Amino acid sequence: MKRAALITTGEVAAHCRVSYETVDKWIKTGRLKAYTTPGRHRRIDTEDFRAFLRQYNLPPLEEESSRKRLLIVDDDPSIVQTLSKFFGKTGEYELATAADGFEAGVQIASFRPDLVILDLMMPHLDGFEVCRKIKSASETRNTRVLVVTGYATGDNLQKALECGADCCVAKPFRMGELKKKVEEVFAGARRVPLTA
């Protein structure tokens, strides 16, 4: 798809998954070159934006970035392996994994996932706190979070949703059903009901 020569700050924010305030800061500090229209709106030249993305190692505009980025976070290596293998075979996703909440934070900053499949009960930094951190930071608040848990009590599910989870799925689950939930979350079906 051919892009216009100039793009808006809103398009920049959406592409980089950051707030308008962050884009404004990039422009004010000279990191991102912008032009002001007669109507006092800011516009960014597409080529300048491409250069900015390359310089700061952000996802490119080109077609190679069309696959969704999926981060799998679980302290059970067998679940991580199973999910990685399943979603890897589809060819629809770029994948990364993390074994705990701290590693998830590192991956979220560097990999910049579109969706996190997140276990709730993990040592050190649990899934509730990871979800809260994702949804409270301006750079990651639009990242979708699909919680998977073997402790699907009413309290845990309610707390996960309050922390910002988009969907909760109880373990054990069928892989086909999990994939369907992932697709629903990507399609914008926020707050998808629990699957038992």
C-alpha cells in the first residue's frame, strides 16, 4: 500500500504504539523532524519518519512488519514451548518468550509486542503486576494482554481485568480455542469473556 508523502502525529503515535505526548517530545527535542501546516497542525515526511524508525530500531513501515508480535510469558517451560510451537507454525506471528515477570519487562521494551499471552501466577513479579505496568505506561498501554491461568477463581479473573487484561482464559485450554481468543482480541473484541 502506497503511503502519503506526509503523515500525522497520530499516525506516528499509532505506529510506534506511544502517546501523542511522546511524539510531541520527540519533535520538540529534535529527534523527529516535523513541519507545521498553515492550520498549525504538525506533519512528518514519510522518509524522515522511516529514517527515525531505523535510527531508534523501531518497527519499519514496510510490509515486513505486517506480522503481529506475540510475547508468551509463563514460568512453565512446557507451556512456553507448546505455545511457541503452535503459534510459530501458523506463520502469522513474530514470537518472543519470557520465563517470568522481570524478563517480560525486558522483552516488552525491546520486542514491543502487539499482544502478551500472560500467566498470572509466577515467582517474583506476578502477572497482575506485569499487566498493570503494561497498561499504565504511555508507551505500552495499547499492548493487548491475554491472561492464561490455572487459578481461574472469580477474584483472580476480576483482578486481572481490573489490571487491564483484555481477555482471560482458564488452563487447561484447547489450542484452537486460545488461537480464536487471540484473533478476537486482535480484532478489537475487548474484554472477551472467560473461557472455562
